[in-house]
Amino acid sequence: ANCDAAVKQMPRMLPYVKAEFQTEDMCLYAINRGECLQNVKRHTAAIVMAAVLLNGYEIRDVNPELRTRDVVLAAMGITEDGMKRVPLHPKPHPEALEFLQEQTPEICEVVVRQCGETIEYVKPHLRTLELKVIATKTWPMVIKNIAFEDQTESMCTDVVMRNPSTIDVISPVYRSPALCLLASRSYPAAFSFIEDQTIELRQTALDIANEHGIFGECKGSVIQFFHEQTDSFCRVAITMCAYNIAHVRDQTDELCLMAVSFNGCALEHVHNQTPAVIAAAIAQNHLAQQYIRLVMAKVPIPRDADDCGICMLRVAQVAGDIEAMEDEVEEAAAVVYVFPNCEHGKLFHPDCVDQIRKENGEGRRCPYCRASIDRLVAAEPVVE
């Protein structure tokens, strides 16, 4: 009696009631007020039916011996003749079809129309071409299970418009340049299927990328799928997004300078990090320091660059030459240590690093983040 009163006052107390005290009325009361079936310790036909009628996903927690045809149909929200229930099921679960042993064409069609992915649970002898076509309306990727000879142009166009990545699995016969360009709006790899990539097609691909853009990816990244990358196309792509320098196969100094002048952090993708490119990247964004791959280099350092991470003096100060800081020049050449494995990207004077190495003996670590620097400073200095 106490348990029954507690559950009626607060249905979420049902999990704490021992199995021998859980009555059917108590459980039905809790289920009808949103309690999960998994908290019911003793299932009955009435409890199970009540649960799946409110939430079809509860079918997975039903004891197998109680997972009858009526219960599965109720979980899917349809009747025996394949019609939807009226009123509509609040939370139907079409994938409950996998638990239905005796399937009919009518039931399968209704369920697949609701959720194309359920085609996987349809018995093989009922998985007809017509049913697969229906499935593509809500799950375009199902076209990969349709043989090339059974695919039609309208079907392929429809699925690519719904999901551009399906161009990978449609028949090559229907991969026209126009369809590939359409898919490249949000799936740049689609352009790679065009065998004859004319100048006009490449220009159109870049125009499409500039107009529509790609969420979570660089505009103009379609450049990586060009069979032939011209200097002009590379410049257009870098103008859209500096990180496209990563997709340029022939990284000239001019293109690298162009990329880092737009975004210094594009230095991460520059293969040949010359002093001029490094200086331009740091000048544009001081955070580009963390992407310098040289262990030691003589590079132009802007006067407003970060201070040495050890002595806190300007990195432009060379060997104690204070004039490098005091005169009117905007930058001075400095030999500096940079530790590429350190995320902070700090610069250090060679004299300061050497002093730390002597003081710390074998336990040499970056004084800024305590990362080991033995391997990094062991390399011969690279001075340009």
C-alpha cells in the first residue's frame, strides 16, 4: 500500500519498488505518466502494450516472449492491414519492423515510406525494386543497394539532389558533368568524376563554391580535385580561403606569401617555410608562430612580435644589441630558437636557451611549457 501510494504521488519512484510489490495497476499508472518500461521488473501483456502505444521505442525493452505481432505493429504505429493508426501514434518506431516475423508487402511499404532505412529489416523476398525506389525518397543512400542496370537517370538525379555524396554510388552512366557540378556545391569530391575538366568547367566549379560555400569546410576546396591546377585557379581558391594552400600541389613562394598574408595560420599547410613566408605569417597573426617547423632560423622579426619566452626582452634584440629595439626600423633580423612541438609557439634567443640548457643539465625542458627540448635543439642551426 505504501509503495502504491508513493508511485501515485511520484511515478519516478517505480524503479525503487521491489519486484514483489510492483502490481500491474501500479506499473500501468507509472507508464501512462512517462515512466520507462525498463523500470518495470515484471512485464505483462497489458503493461507492454501500454508502453509501446505511448512510445514505440520501448519495443527494445520488451521481453522477447511478449513481443507479439500486435505489440510490434503497435510500436510501429500501424494496423494489421498496414494503415496508420488514428489518431497518429505519438512516437512510432518504424525500425520495430526487425521484430516482425511475418511481414506483408502492405506493412513493409507503409513502414519504408516513413523511414527508408527500414529497408534493411524487410525480408529479402519482399525487398523489391519498387520498394527500394520508395526508400530512396527518405534515405537516398539506399541507392547503393540498387544494381546499376536498375537505376534510372531521374532516380539518380533525385538522390544526388537530396544527398550529394550519393554520387559515389550511382551508375557512372548518369554522372554527367552537370550533375557532378550540382553535387560539388556541398560535396567537392564530386568534381573528380568529371574526366574532361575543361577550363570552363573548373571556373564554374570555383564560381559555385564562391557563391554557395561549404559549411565546416574551406570555400574553394574543390581545387584539390582539379586534374590540372593553374596559377590563376590557385589564386582564386586561396582568395576564397587561405587554407586552400593545403590543396595546391605546386606551392610557389608567391602563392604561399599570398596565403599567409590573408591568414597567418595558413603557415601550417605551407611545405617550404622560407624566412619571408614565416615573417609574413607572423606579421599577419602572431599565433602562426606555433606552425613554424624550422628548429632555428634567421628571419625578419616585426618590432611588435612577442617577447623572448625566457628573458622577456624583444626577440628583435640580437646578441644584446639594444639599438635593434631603439631605432626606427620596423623589423630586425634575428637568430631565434623555435620549438615546433610546443603549442605556445614562443620564440627564444639562442643565448637564453643555451643558458637554460647549461643550468638544467640533462633535464632540458622548454622553460615556458616544460616540454622536452633535447631533440629539438640538437639539430644544427639553420641560418638563412
